[in-house]
Amino acid sequence: METLFNKVLAWLNAKGFPIIKSVDEQAIVCKIMGFSFAYYFDPDDQEFFVISFPDFYDASKLTEEDIYRIEHQINDTKKVVKCLCDEDHDVSLSVEVLTGPDPDLDTIIPRATKMLLSGAISFRHIVDTDPLQQLLDITRPSGTAS
């Protein structure tokens, strides 16, 4: 039986997405339209995988409070897309995918990727238009970092 890892790897190759790295049937990192996406697999569950849009935003200029508030807003509004900021202030998004025994990857992967991109756009929109962030920018003395 062909593993889910191999099915996804074959799909990505067939679509011409450059594979950056693959690890022991547990992870694939590829480029889609210049952005890195990571696929994580559980060898014991052939109907489940996670797609991640890692480190798409450097949040080092945001306060920890702002980061948590935006994470929660994304997690609450996007439901399926989960947002996480690591200790280096790099923001990542992920989607958990349940496939069934014969996955339609031509539908699943593009849909999940669009959800991740929508989450990234929402994150950036919140950061760019958040009234509290704008107030910080206005009240910050010139020449100081955010």
C-alpha cells in the first residue's frame, strides 16, 4: 500500500513544486509560488497530515501581548487554521487534514493552502490596521523601535 507521505510527495512532484527536504516519511518541505510549506505525517495514521506555512511573519516588533491577541483572533475567526508564534517571534500557521483512504489531493492541498494564505493575509491585515498598533506608532517618539 502506498503511504500518504508518498502520495503527497508524488502529487507535489507532479505539480512541479520544488522539494526542499523530505525526512523519513514524516515530513516534506517544498516551495509553492516562492513560499515554503511543510507537510508533516504520522506513519501510524495514513488518513491524517498537517500542512504548515512556517515563519511567514517576523513578529519581533510586536509586544508579546499583541502577538497573543492576534494569534487568538486568527484561531477564533479562521477555526481550521491555527496560528502560533515561537520564542524567536516567527509566526507560523497550520491546518490539520483528514483525508480518508483515497484522498483527492487535487482538491485537498490547494484548499488547505488557500486557507493558510487567507490566515496569513488576515494576520498581516490585523497588524497593519489594528487601531492599538496605529496608536502605538503615532505615540512612539520618532527614532524609537516598535
